[in-house]
Amino acid sequence: MLTFCPQDSCKPLSTVNMMAPITRWLAVPVVRGFPSQRALHSPRRVKMVPLSLSEREAEVEPLIREHFWEKYREHPSGDAIKRSFIFKNFDVAFEFMQTVATKAKLMNHHPEWSNIYNKVDIVLTTHDAGGLSIKDVEMAQFINGAALQHGVKQPNK
């Protein structure tokens, strides 16, 4: 007969509740079929709301006027902003993307982006909010600083 012996107390395998560990797992939120590790240690996500008109004027317009971001209204999730970055070479572009990816993971807010050699195109929007949120503004500000640190070539105004 097979036995299961945790901590020196043997029981026949037929008497052990094999679903107990799985039941504990099912009590946490599931992401793509797997229990979320972060759910065990962090509060639930708060639903984001889109920026108000006054917030857009105060927060988004300076990004457009002074930092080369563009409005991108054709995005399926609603309003978005986009920008292209040109760096010295692929290595620098990829280092920039690693810096942004690290921040995105900490913020739990991930850009849509593409990379071809030394060019990185980024689109920011908040899918949950159906458009731009404060997270997009914070991410854009961080991206601007990271781009400068990595020697971005500034486009002509």
C-alpha cells in the first residue's frame, strides 16, 4: 500500500486529501490560468479612470508641446499618446527599453512599443480607463527622462 508520510506520521494515501494544496491556490486571483504571485502580497488593483478635460490640459498638453508626444486618437482602447525615439544604435535603444520595462513592471502599466534597430516607437493608453489616465502621464514623464539619460536624438520642433 502506498503511504504519504509528512512529519513522521504515516497515513494511507487513500486518506490524504490531495486537493488541499490546490484549494489554497484557488483562493487567490488567477492570471492566464495560473495563481498570481503578486496577489498574495499586494492589494487588489484599482480601476483607473480617464483624465478629465482640465487634467488633459494640465498634464497631457505639456507633453505634446514640449516633449514631442503626439495625440493618437485611432487607438482601439480610446485616446492615447505616442512618440518615436531615435538613439545612437540598437544597444542603446535596447538599454532604454530595459529601463522603461523595469519601471513599467513596478507601476503595473505597460506601454505598447516596437523597436527597429535604433528606433523605439511607444504608445501609451490605459485600457481599463478607455483612454488616457494619470498612469500614462507618469509613464510618459519617466520615459522622457530615461530617453534623455540614454542620449535620445531630439527631433526638430
